[in-house]
Amino acid sequence: MIIPIGDENPVRRLPIINYTIIAFNVMVFITFYFRPDYAGIVDKFGFKPGNIELTTLFTSMFLHGGLFHLAGNMLYLWIFGDNVEDILGFFYIPFYLLAGVAASVLHTIASPETRSMVPCIGASGAISGVLGFYMIIFPWRRVKFWYWIWYFWFGTFYLEALWAIGLWFGLQLLYGFLSGGLGGIAYWAHIGGFAFGVGAAFFGRMIIATFREKVDTGPIHVGRKFDRQTFRNPNLLLDKAIAAGNDQGYLENFRRLSRSYGERRIKPEYHLKAAEILAQGNQFKQSATIYERFLLNYPLHPMAPKFRYTLGKLYLDHLNRPRKGLRYLRRSVSEPGEGYSIEDAQNEIGMADRSGVDWKGKL
């Protein structure tokens, strides 16, 4: 058994809409599923390819066939939906609903006549649209999976979204053709929703590439041109910003490349440069965040000790986090590296000890 349990893709704001959709699905399930006439509710509000009604195109998205059906769908929506909402904002609502409609349309086309009056329910068509959008916008973000094989062999692993979601879609295509529209799973609804999400992502990237504000280093291409130029080396735009001496353009490119391709595709020295620019602008908290995320992605990198040393000084001198700062400084001494002096780290620790740092302060 393999299931996704998270992703390395932080959001900029609380995903209220996504949480609301999840809560509404759960509320509908609790309210109606345990009623003795639930089969009649499904027959009335489920989508039937042979009897298309506008209302059932939408009501069917919020009905589920059981607890595992609901839990599986909501797990995927919880993992991937927050980032899609982060990009689309309020437009996440019509996107989600239209993805569900697109799923029902293709399900109708692919359903044999013998299945035309069987009601189809579930949020998986709309959620497939979310997956398609996510795969195009965040192809290199890592998805965390938990696996369990036999009795005692279990653990976690990571896979980039392009391969994780792409493999899932490949399986939907395979099962869709093999099932011939029969069976208990609407594979063609998944395919239809996914295709809508991919199309919406490409259309959105095209619009953004046309109207995005340009910085001094040139436009930030997020359409095909951007992908072709930076697919193999996403650091090209950062080199251009450094050559132009444009710190603001560098930070803008760094943030957008990190979101599109993931921090792991950006060279370590570019992380250091971004953190230094932020620190010079007194944006110490944002600078510390870059160091923290670098250490999360590259804990054994040769530059990691220097990052720990610099991070320790940031927490001590600027962020009033003495316990955390001293922890990083002590580790930079016990696990030394290049780019800083161990004596300087020891002096920082000694000065903090002599000044009576409050070890009960914030972590």
C-alpha cells in the first residue's frame, strides 16, 4: 500500500476555500450517509450519464460512497488543493466546480449505454483537476509517500510531483481503456478532470506570461519559453540578475523559481546569495527561513556548517531566539566546515554565555 501524506510546498496564506470545501464534503457525508434512504439520495442527486441534469453535475461532487471513498478524496484535496488555491485565490471555486463538470462530461462520453442510468458520485473528478493543475505549476515539488509492504516493511519516500502525479494519470488511462467504462470506478471522469486542470494551468501560464510585470533583468517567463530555457538549469535567470547587479530582481527570480521548480533545483550558492540580500535589507526572518529550508534539503552539504553558523548568529543577534541560535552555533563547532572560523563560532558562544543568555527564551 502506498499513499501520499504531504508535500514540500508551503503556502503564502491560509487556504480557507480549500478547507471549506473539505469541511462541506465531510458535513454532507455525516448528515446524509447514515440515513436509511441514502441510496435514494444518491439516485436523486448523483450524476447519471443517460439523464443529464444541471443540478446533479454539482450535487454529485459532494456525495461519497463510503468512509474510505471520502477519506481518500479529502486526503488528496488537503495535500494539493492548498497550493492551487494559493495560485488562483477566489478563482479556485469556479476552477474546482468546472473541473468536476469536465469530469462528468467525459464520463458521459465514455460510459456504455448499459451504465447510462447508474449514478456517479464523488469529488475525485474535481480533485483530478486539482492534480493536473498542480503537476503543471509545481512539477518539481516533492510529494511525500508512506508505504506498507507485508507486515513489518514500511516507511516513507519522496517523489517529484511530475512523476508522482504523471504515474497516477498513466494508471487512470490504462484502467480506463481496460475497463471500457464498466466497473465501480469512473476512470474517465478522473481523466476528464485532470485534462481540464492541465489545460487551465497552461492557459493561466500563458496569460501570466503576457501580462506579468517585468523587472530590470527582463521578464519572468512562466510559459513554454520559461520552461525551455530553465528546465535543465533553473539558475540562468539568477545569473542574469547577478550580472546586472539587480538585487530586487534576483530575489524575485529566486522566489518564483523556488515555487516553480523547488529549492533543490537551485544551486546552494544562490540560496546563500538570496539570504545575504535579505539580511542586508534587515529582513532577518525571511533570511533565516531560506537558511532553514536549505538545511532541510541539504543537511549533509559541504556548505551546511557555514549556513548553521550564519543562522546561529541571525537568531542570536537579530531575532531574539538565543536557544535556537546557540544550538546552531554549537553544531557548527562540533561539525565544522569551510567558509567560517571555528574560533569565531566559539567566541560567539562564549559571549552569549557571559552575557547571561536566557536559555528559557523562545526556541
